[in-house]
Amino acid sequence: IMIRAGHHTPPEGDVVDVVVAPRMSFGTGHHITTALMSQSIAEMDGVCERALDMGCGTGVLAIVALKCGRAKGVVAVDIDDWACDSCRDSALLSGVAESIDVRCGSIDVVEGEQVDAIFANINRNILLMMMPSFARMLHSGCHLLMSGFLVEDVAIIRSAAEAEGFVFKAQREREGWVVVECVKS
């Protein structure tokens, strides 16, 4: 997977090319958590009909899910207007605009909807606050991938997820950052 701005040279060979338009929003694709999440998404089993990229920034995770064939459609949500605009532009640049539904707001803009996977690279406190909503949005057997926090936060994230009916599946670490994968029981 190569995450790049449009002015960088496209990759050659069998590489998933994700083109982003970062402008003033978070999400250049260079943070360790983005790499960990992208790898975890690419290695997920199966294909989901509809995923949620919560806190989408420039839409990197949504684009990775679509281009790796892990989702047929993605709802991408961010509280920042700049991020929503960048996500739309990134989707166009990456050739997946028709498969991404970008919405500005918080979890409330998708509350009550059902998805087959959730990707959330935010921070510990926001993840803890949204955990009940994540649990309501996913059916049994669906995946929740979370990052944006440090290894020392895994216990509290895992405990909150398990309290909402998730089963811990795996975690990946790099340089103190971590991604946690849970499955709805």
C-alpha cells in the first residue's frame, strides 16, 4: 500500500495506490497508526458490504478498504469540514468516489445505521465514548478495528469493548502505538 499526494510519482507493480489531498486536515497517511490500520484492513478476512471510517480525515482507511477489496462501500465521517472536503477529493483522486459516502459530524450522523466493519483511528477517550454506538451498529461476527492510542491504553480499550459485547481478536504494535481488532459476539 502506498499513500501519497497527487504530485508524488505513482507506484509501479502490484501496489495499492491511495492518493490523498491532505490540505488542512489530518491524514497524510504517514503516521504509524495509519500504517497499522491499513495493514490490518488489508489482511481482514472477507468483504463487507458497508464499512464505517469514523474520524476519516482524508479518507485513507476508507480508500484502503475499497481498493483492497475489503468493503464494497464506506461511510466516512469526520467532525472537521476541511477533513470532509479532503476526503471527497481523496476519493476522487483515488478513483473510488462513487463508493464513499462522506458525512460531516460525529457518531450521531450514523447513529441507528448498520455496518459490517468499523475502522476508527481517533484517540482513546473518543473511542471509549463511541464504544456503545459501535456495538449497536455492528452485527455478530463483524469487525471493529481501533487505533490512535498507545500500548498502555490497550487494557482500558479492551475492557470497554468487552463490556459492549466485543471479543478481543488481535493487536499489532509499532513504536508504542497499537491497533486493536475486536469482533462483535
